[in-house]
Amino acid sequence: MDGTIPLDCYTMYLPLSLHNVAALVDPDSTPPFKPNDFAAIDLDANQMHNEDGQLFILAFVSNDEPVTFETSAGMFDRTSLWGDEGYEWMCETEDEDCDGDGVRGDGVAVAWLWPCESGNPAAGTCLERSKLGPGTVTVRQGIRTMSLNFTVVGEPHDVELVTVENTIQAGLDADACPLETTTKGFAEALGLPEKTVVLARALDREGTQVTGAFVDWKTDDRRRGIMASALTPTLDLGDLGIGTADVLCGRDETGSVTVTARIIPLTARLDGSLCYESAECPFELDPMAEVDRKSVRFTVVGPPADLRITAEPAGLVCDGTAGSTVSATVIDAEGSPVANGNEVHFDVKVLGVATPRIAKTADGVAVASVTPLSGILQGVPVVVAAGDVQESVLIRCEAAVSPAPSSSIQPTPPVASSTPSGQILPPSTGSAGCGG
């Protein structure tokens, strides 16, 4: 094991069951497990519930030297081998990194960590539970050492719900509502009017968001809305924090529908597959979870049934640069604004440019900017369509207003004098009636 070989931590509620963990150290397992195989399922935030949790510590090694596991909290189990601080894992194959496939660097050593400071938790006996807080596992092979931090958390106690939008559109079949498993898939679901995403967070008594809780989802009227999955686990969702996401899909009828999320204890079959509320599942997962539930109400509306179009300004100079904002208010048959995400098409043919040509509704309204081409005289009709509904509005082309001619005052030319310049005359007294 060296600094380039990963060391990772996984919990039982993920697809890594006891059966799968046994296969990790089986040299005949096909295909052999590689470090990168676990990137997609390492979503537990390295948390361990202090009442019923466990962690599998996986150390990928590059040679067959013994591997030593030590922990600052909890204790390890390797069948009958116990120790207060750790245990030593020995290679059982002749391959140089212990998995027998002839490839160096992909062998794996597995340790099973329990939140117990004394006793035998695998046999159901724990005399002292680990305290809540951080812990560190240290793995050594020869002179090489790696560490992995983990956190002991409390059992799930409360559930919180987070919604992005509370209105969806009817119209999906049940088989068109699969559970999304990627960030891209959830983003695409949010972009559709018939779907929305609901996020649930599980909290322990300290208010810490915890992974490894199981959330049961139900709606109160399946004619109006259904959940993509009836059961989802809380995971480390990256930028979204710790929680679990499910998809609500609109079905056949409009009206109100209530979604309820409930934390439940969970059981599993012997092969590791999950089940709940069933007597055929003898293996318990998160049995100490405290049942809590929260509900949120959604409105299911119908598809587009009518359009109300406005253009502002309604008239402009069509010079190829001036634009008008065209707004389309989309309503359903009951007069309610349609759900977010309905596509609205703006068509101006060859008489102008609409940006964007396809917009999505937000609060029932979609907007585009229309710029008529230069030289258009009669105006530009804008055809707007949403679903099976179509309406139009005319943007008038108006003549440009010519600037008023500028006025100038010409100065009055001076009156020419008949008197020679420079001659001084006495004032005239007239003839006063006297002859000469």
C-alpha cells in the first residue's frame, strides 16, 4: 500500500452487503473489484450510527505484507479476532497483492468497524457505545501509513422536507416515472412540468444530517401524483448536503396531493437485498431509527389550454435593431397558470428574429424578445404555441419620426447712409416757413 492507493470507507446499507464484502477478498470473484468500482457508491460521508451502525474499511494494497488496522473510536471485528485498538489482516493468496489476479495494486484488505468500545457487538453484546464525534482509522502496511477520518453520529430522529416547486402538471403514466440516480437526471426531472424533486433530510437528536437512514415515500392520492420510488436511503449528495431525493410525477387528475416522507427501520433478506414491512426479511438494517414523518402539499394542474399574448412595445421602428418583448401567459382549462417547464414556441418566420425561439414557463409565463428585420412595412406577426394551443400577436412597424428643421434668424443688414463718411453737419432746424 502506498500514497497513490486509495483507502475508502463504506457502510452496509449501500449495495455493499455482507455477501459482496466476502467477494472482495475472493480471488475467484468475477469481475475482480478495483478501487474505482466504489467511487459511485462511496456516498455515506464516512458516518457510523452509534447504536446500530457499522463501517467496512477497504484498504487497496500493492503487496502481500500484513495490513494493520487501528481506530481511535469503536472496535474491529474479523470473525473471532478482536482487539481494543485494531487487528492484523494477513494475505491468504500467493498473489503479490493478495487477490490472485496477477495485477499489482488492486488487492483489498477489509476491516469491519463497530461503534462499540467494549463487548462483542457482532454477537449482540456491546457494553459501552462509542461517543458521538470524529474518529480516525489508521492503516499500516510495512512503513506505509494512511489515515481515514469518520464520524460517529446518532440514530435518525427527525425528518425535514425541502421542495423546489409546489406545482406540477398532470399527464404521466406510472411507467414514465422512474427514480433518477444522477445529478443530471434530477436536473432534467426539474425541467419537466410533470415532475418535481422532493429532498428529505434525516437528523439525529443533535441536529446532524445523517446518512444511512431509510425514507418511505407515499402520496395520499395516486390518481393525482405518485413517487418514483417507495424507499430511498439518505446519502452524501455533495453540494446538496446529506439527504435523499425522490421524484413526484403528476398522473391523471388535477387537484391537491400530499407527499409524506417517513423514517423507518429497515430489514433485508439474507442475500442482502432490501425489503421492509415484511416478515420474510430477518436481517435488520438501521433497526434503532426512530419513526418520524413530515408532509408537504402539491398542486396538480392541467396542460396548456389557453394563451394570452402581449407585446411591449406594440409598435416600433423596424430597423433591424429595435426589439419588442413578447410575453405569453399560459393557463390550463380551469384558468390556473400551468406548471413550470412547459415549452412555449415563438415563431416569426423570416420577418424577424425571436430570442429564444423556445422558452419555458416560470409561474405560468414565458418571454421572448422579437427583433423585426429592417425594411418591414406592414409589421411582424408572432405566432406563439404551447402544447396544442396557438395564438398570435402583431408587432406594428412604424415610420421613423423625421427631426424638425432647424430655424435660424438672419441679422438685419445695416441701412446705408448717403452722408459722406467723416462729414459733420449741424442739426437741421427746418425752414420754419421762411423763404430764402
